[in-house]
Amino acid sequence: MVVCIAEKPSVARDIAKVLGATQARDGYMEGNGYQVTWTFGHLCTLKEPHDYTDQWKAWALTRLPMIPPRFGIKLIADKGVEKQFKTIESLFQKADEIVNCGDAGQEGELIQRWVMQKAQVKCPVKRLWISSLTEESIREGFKTLKDQSEYQSLYEAGLSRAIGDWLLGMNATRLYTLKYGRNRQVLSIGRVQTPTLALIVKRYQEIQNFKPEAYWVLSTVYRDTTFTATKGKYGSVEEGQKDLQSVEGKEFTVTGIETKKGKEAPPKLYDLTSLQVECNKKYNLSAEQTLQTIQSLYEKKYTTYPRVDTTYLSDDIYPKCPDILAKLTNYAELTAPMAGKKLPKSKKVFDNSKVTDHHAIIPTGVVPQNLSFAEQQVYDEVCRHFIAVFYPDCVFSTTTVLGKVEEVEFKTSGKQILEPGWREVIKPVKQEKGQKEENQENEEGGKKEEVEEKTLPIFAKGEHGPHQPQLAEKWTTPPKPYTEATLLRAMETAGKLVDDESLREVMKENGIGRPSTRAAIIETLFKRNYIKKVRKSLEPTPTGIELIGLIHEDLLKSAELTGIWEKKLREIEQHKYDTQQFLEELKQMVIDIVTTVMNPDSIIGKPCPLCGKGTIIKGRTAYGCSEWKTGCTWRRPF
């Protein structure tokens, strides 16, 4: 008998239907030589401190650090879990072969491996690896089952992540609660949670401490068109008034006209983070709501596997694309121009080197029915982006008009769409004026130089005439608070501001958290009352601010360092980094943190945990790396 185990009952039913296992039993389906059972997500978890020794039951500084000689797992204490595990265990003991049908990702691998370990599986195990739950995909997947040993590095990466979270979370939480909690509350600290909270607190404090400064901008209106002085900001009103007086009463002369054609490629396909960002911006869906919605669409067979961090498709998907487009009947008007034609194959879309376990999120071609409003919104985003990548580039012209009054030069620019191309599929979202201005500011509070989509009047070089100049007083603005969209982007790039799509792709390997876990991290910060939402903005609570203020060790709140750990976990998955070395590094880090909090001077002279080149020194007000002058960013001494 072949026993298949899926991650949840609904997925098990889909698999059982394809395999012909149609007889319902208590906790599994049976038929045609198969038994198909399921977990409910995690049935097992790492043991808690008191499971290893009674000495770790009571919280005490003298018992830290807690580092088990060997980590173990246990069943989650729940009657439903215990009952289902007994069913699974019984099936496994009689099985000739097991097929791991868990979600095709790191977490899915870990969930099922732990259950098999707990059940002490002895028979051969195969792995089903699919990117959608359509019947065709499931059938193809069972024709190409792989030996589970081929996914050993994926399991080791998941196990290393879980152990790392346990080591840091258990020890640092007890350490800071006992040292600084004043018997009032538990100070929860996590490997990804704390650096994320630190990002929000830092931004909030930058806003609170911001001192606005006045500046002045000289502009003039000529032929109902606003031109701005090319000098930019004036630092004093006197300087601005001097130029204003020099241009008043004089004629405006057009000195130059330059028109350039440009092309804009279609936006990339969605990975999970970019989908969450867009749905937060457009529909105000939280990261968790978007994840739940796209997961539901995947389980209903309408879209492919969602927990992905690539925006590319593998070459083997290209032959399937015409059929998928043809089946998107609700978008027939948009897909009609491509019917019967060979689809373009761009390296910006199809690139095997950018795809590992899964490709970008795309529709499966199954026609959806009875979607909720949120599902309609998310499904529409996925479909339109998939269609758009096969459309031509958008062609536009940018016109820049230069003018002059006396010695003061002015400029205006306008952008005109000549051939909409993919913009026929993805229309720009209309925004209120205030929202538009907010979105044009980057995360550091500075204005982006964007050319507005507008058609300028026809000007001629040398023409001249009257104009209406004015000098406007403006004030510098503080950085914008994080929204879920901008926080997700910051987590993706380890806290660095990156607008360029290509550069963001490169930096993903150093992001904090995984695409599938970032939403849960944000939700955890809400649940623990560390952050709150004010309209769309995320702000730290007094508790969150206090917690970050208590943490003096940058190891615990550095987004950059957490990003480096994430990179190592990915390298474990890719056979490029040794699992044991990673765990030893984490254990030593926990020892150093405990030692430092208990006795700060004890770390002086030890290697820098970030760059590894320098040693820890004592600055005037902070510990730091001796190599900070050459670029190491670990707690620079001031």
C-alpha cells in the first residue's frame, strides 16, 4: 500500500480524487492501492526548555544560556492533533511506500519530515513536487516522483531556521525579561521579529525628531503652463526675492525644446512580496489577508503556488502559456490580440537561472467561480500581470521645455503616451491629490523627480510673452511612516531603500524573513502590542519603543545581520553552506549575547560578528568593530 500525506484535508481530497482513493475513512481516504491522509499544518514542534531538563523549567539568569546537546521534537498538545497522528502512525507502519505531498517549500518539507520522524518511518519515501493543484499538475507530479533524499538540504535549511529561532528566542526572551522586565511583562525577542520592530521604531523616532526647515521655490506661469526655476530650492527668502524681482515685469522667452522617445517594459510577474505590496497599496489588504487570499486561490486551483520569491518563469512553462491565456475567458478582450500568434519570449520573464523550486505566481487557466471580493481583486492582479508580460512595451515621449527671464532659467516637462502597449492591460490607479503627493515621496522624505503624464502646449523656440512669477515658501517634510507595503519592501532588502526592480531582485537573498513568513511576523508584532496601525501607517506602541530602547546589542536588532543569516539559510538549501557550521555560529552568538548582557566588557577583543575582520572595541558611548572606518556597520562607536 502507498500512503500519501498532504498538509491539509482539502489538498488530500484533491490528490485522492486524482489517484482514485475515493473511500472515506476516519482520518484518511482509501482506494486503488493508495491511502491518502493529512496533517493540519504543524503536528510537531521543537521541545520546550523544560522538556530537556527540570533545571530549565524556572526562569533564572543563572540557567542561561540554554543550549540542548541535541534538539528533539514532540507532538503539539491537542486532542485533535494526537488523534490524527495516531491514524498517520498506524498507516505509516503498514506502508510499503510513503509519498510526501506536503507544500512544495521549506516549511512544508519540515512539517512532514517531523511527522515521519515521530512515527519512526522505515519504508522508502518519495516526494511530490508541484506548483499547482490542478488535476493535470497532480498527475504529472506523480509521474515524476523523486526520492525524498533529493530534498535533504531543504529539510536541513528548515530545521536550521527552527533551531535558530528557538535558540535566540528562548534565550534572549528570558534574558531580557529577567534583566529588564521588572516583573511586569515578558519581553518577547525573535530573530526576525526584533529587527523588524527596530525598523519601525527607528523610522518613528526619525519622524518625531525631525526639525522642518523652510525653503523657497521660484516658479512662473507662461501660457497656462507652470515652469520652475532650475536653481531648485532657495535656502533664504532674500535669495529667492532677489531673483523674483529680477524677472517681474520682464518677458518670458522659450530657449529650448527637447523631445525624447522612451519605452517602458511591462511590470514583472508577481512573487508573494510584490503581490502583498501591490494589494496593500491598491486595496488596503494587509500582508496576512493577501497571503490567505492567494493561498485560497491556489487551493481552489485558480493560481499557482504562492509562497515564492521569484518573479520569473522557467523555460518549460513557455509552451503552456498560450493554452493558459486561451482559458482566461473573463479576459478574452485582452487576450484576443495574441490568439493564434507566437508569444514573445523575453529573458525578463523566462529565465531558468532565476527559478529554483517554484516560478512566479500565475493563473492556471481554471475558470474561477464564486470568488469573494478579496479573491476577485487578488486574482485580477495575477491575471493582468500575466497577460501584460506578453504585450508590447509602452512607448512614450518626454518633452522638456526650457525658458529664461533675464539670467534666471526655468524648466517644465511633460510625458505623453504614444503607444500604450501593456498599459492597455494594467491601468494606472487614480489617486487623490494628497495620496499622489505622498506616493511621490521616497522613504527618506525626499521628492522623486517624476515626470507627470501630461501633454504640454506646442511651444516654439524663441517665442516670448508675459508670465506670472511667484515665490512659494515650503518646508522640508519628515520621512513617511512605514505602511505594510513599504515595510515588506524594507524587510525584503534588509532595511535598505531600493526602488529599482532589478537591484531589489539581487538583494532578496539578504532580506529578513522569507516571503511566506513576513506577514506572520507583522501580525505577531500586532498581537504582542509592539506596533499599531494609524490609518495605513504602522507606528510602534510605547511597549515596542521601550523594548527596542532596552536592547543594546545590535546583534538582536540589526536588519543587516539578520539578512546575512537568511542568506546562509538559503545557501544551506543550495548545498553551499554547512548546516552544522551555521548552528555552531548561532550557539556562539547566543553565548556572546548572554555574556555581554551579564558582563558587557567581556566581549572586548572578540571577533566582529558582522564582518569577521575586526575585533570588538569600546567606543566613547558604544561597543563597535575596529574596522568601522573601512565600512563595517556593526555598532559604530561615536
